[in-house]
Amino acid sequence: MEGYGDEWEEFVERLARDLAPALLRQLYGPYLERLRLLGSSSEKLVYLYLLLAQPQSFMTLRRGLGMAEKTLARVLGRLRDREYIIMDRFFLYRVTEPGDE
């Protein structure tokens, strides 16, 4: 807005800073609740990695996480059984929306 210059910019920055935590809780809260319910640390690691960097193939997950093939296959199977992730037609893993399970 003309005439307000720095004051307006400061207001917008302060507003964004104050709103960010609430927006993050609103957007990621259900995903973090799922994360909390997972048992093993490997399940949590894979779920969090997918949440932040989806979609991923089996090999990119394996390389990115440095995880053994058997361990990753077992974890992906458990996450799919819980319907926390899906594998699409291109064989890429994605996190499902909370409430879809």
C-alpha cells in the first residue's frame, strides 16, 4: 500500500510469522499424529521421508535412507497395510491423506 512502505512490510512479515505455526499444525497435524502412532523408528523414518519428499521409488528411498532392501520392503509393506502410503501405477510411493484410511 502506498504511503505505508516499511510499516506495511513489517506488518505482513509479523502476520506471516504469527500465522505460520498455526498453519503448520493445521496442515501437518494429522500426519504427525500418524507418525506418533508408528512403532519402529524405521517406519517413522520412511514415513517422514516420504511426507517431505514424495513421490519416491523403492530405489530412491533405499539410496536416500541408506536402508537395507529387506528392511525397506518390510516397512513399506507395513505402511501400505495401514493405508498410510500407496504405490501408484508408476511404482512410486506417496503418503495418503489422513482420513482416507
